Amino acid sequence: MNKKMTRRDLAAVVGSLSAIAAARAQEPAGKPEDLNAAAQEQLRKNSETLSKFDLPMSTEPAFLFKA
């Protein structure tokens, strides 16, 4: 499943992730060890999900850095 991701798709993913993060921030916190393990697991799952998409260079924002 190699779907090309557009800027709109990427913005939708980022927007939904920030909404989920805001909702989870309101939940009561557990033990710090549990939070670290949960954060690492969530990061691993997100990385696996994002690695399924091919992002062409045209997806990157057009920034020009001058030194």
C-alpha cells in the first residue's frame, strides 16, 4: 500500500494527532513509569503507521534558508 500523501493529508493527520494529544492531556496522569512506557509504545505505533506512506520531496514545505 504505497499511497502518496499530499500536504492536505499530512495536515489532517497532524491536526487529528494534536486533537488526540489535547484530549489525553485532560486525562488523569498515572505513574511516571507507566507514562514513559505508554509514550514509547505510542511513538513506536505512530512511527510504524507513518512509515507506510511514501512522502515525495514535493510534500515538504518550500522553505529557503540562507546563511
